[in-house]
Amino acid sequence: MISTHAIQQQQQQQMSADYPGMKPNEVSTGTTIMAIPTADGVVVGADSRVSTGSYVANRVSDKISQLSKHIVCCRSGSAADTQALTDYVRFYLQNLLVETGREPTVKTAAHLMGRLCYDNKERLLAGVIIGGWDASDGFSVYQIPLGATCLKVPFA
């Protein structure tokens, strides 16, 4: 009869072989999002898996949200938090368009998202990438990690 401890050790060895660099009992989780501005556009990508710990809750989730005509957001962190944030930013950008008659800039969208994240950093778990095109800056990408610092980056 094989003991439970022996089975656990065998599973840990198999996990280490499958995922080199991972420690025993370490679980591979997290979201993969990316954005790269090019001469012709901004390439954005995200995985589609939503997990709660090691349990995959949804395999086909859309983690890329359109904020305005030329601006998108890649979301990571709490799905509920990031969906609420993108809804708020989309609403504010639509209001800005109506009030000014001009499309919002990527910088405006990113700084608005960063401000919402920063003002609620004690309560939110959200890291986002904002990318898109505007007439003043062309194609650009901004990264807003968990601490809510808004950074214009060459890629994210």
C-alpha cells in the first residue's frame, strides 16, 4: 500500500518536471496580458482563463475591453473590480466626447483609470494596460500595475 506522503512527493516531482523553476506546492496562476504599439496599430493580447486559486472558473473570458472608438484595455486581477473600472472609464470617456466633441486621448483614458485605481487601491485588486490611438500621440500604451502608477511604456 502506498502512503499519502509518497503520493504527494510523486505529484510534486511530476509538477517540478512539468514546470521547471517552480517550487514544490507552488501553483501556476495569474493572467497574461500584453500590448505592443507598432507603426500600424497597437497589438493587444490576453489569455482567456479566469481562475480562483488553482480552480479554473471560466475558460473563455474576454479580458480585453473597448473603452472608446480607438482605445482598449487589457484587464488583470479581480474580474469584478476590473469590469467595474472599465465600465466607469467607458462612461466618463463617453461623457467627455459629448461635452468636448473630440475623441478622448489614450493618455486621458490611462490617467483616469490610474486615478480610479489609486483612489481605491485599498479595496481593489486590478492591474491594467491601456492602449490605442489618438491624434496627438499616435499609437501608445500605458501600464497601470497594482500600485496604480500610470506609466507610458514602449510595450507592456
